[in-house]
Amino acid sequence: MTLEITQSHGESAMTDPMKWQRLFRSANREIRLRAARALVERDDTPAPILLEILDYYSHDGLGALAERALLRRPAADLHDAAVERLSSSDDFVRQVACRLLGESDRRATLPLLGMFDDPHVLVRRAAGWALAALGDTSALGPLRRLQEIRAGEDINVRMAIEGAIQRLQDSADVDQ
């Protein structure tokens, strides 16, 4: 298979996003991975494709790139997809879902609070920092209860809970 490549300032670049998307659907895994690498760098890649890259290629060196690309998208557009990914079998995907929801809106508060029951410490930590970023002061009570219940928790989770409580308390104080 040959690729149509255009020359731009001495660099090879395929400028048509549809060509990368077609290549991403190739039966050849290596071609799919190369296309995925190009797609995560583009601002015009549709969110569903970025989510698919996160789901299936995050352990092929594309997880952080997919996360960064998704965080450049409007958070409201990704809310439902992020909530769905909270139940992924992949702990990295659940972490990213927490971070995406932290950029979302108050609808994310309850799903994020539920992630403190996740078996992976990094997911629980991501949920805490996401709640801090979200800024929904209605999470203060549940976070304080979690702080008491999780006193023996991993330091990373305790710090995320404490950080979220501090951030939300500061927001509540400003609002009064």
C-alpha cells in the first residue's frame, strides 16, 4: 500500500484527515498504529476515534497522547463517553476518564465519588484530583466522610482527598 504524502517545509505530512482515518481502519495493525499516532496529534480528529485509540491502543504508547488530545476537546462533549469508561476493565482508561470528568461539569460529581471504590490506587487518586478540579462544593460532605473512612489509605489517595477538600472548602468560603 502506498501513501499519498505531501511535502511541507522538508517534512512529510499527510494533510487529509480522512486518509488517516481510512488508514486507521486498515486490517494491518502496524498501519493502524501509525495512523493512530498521526490522528492523536491532529486537532480535527473526531472524539470517537480518539476514544477508540484510548480504549484499544493506550498500551501501545498512545495512552498519554490520546488523553492530551481528548483534554483539548470540549469537556461537555465527552461527559457521557467518560462516564462509560469508568467501568472499563483497563485501569489507565478509568484514570483518563476521571481526568476528563474533572474538566466536565457537576454531573460528574457522583460518578467520580463512586470511583473511590475502584481497586486501583491511581484511579482513586485521579478521582480525588478530578473532584478538586471540578469544583463542585456538594462533594465536600462525601469527601470528608471518605477522609475518615480512608484514613489508612495509600498516601496518594489521602493527598488527593485532602487536596480536593481544601480546594472545595476554599471555593465554598469564597462563595459565602
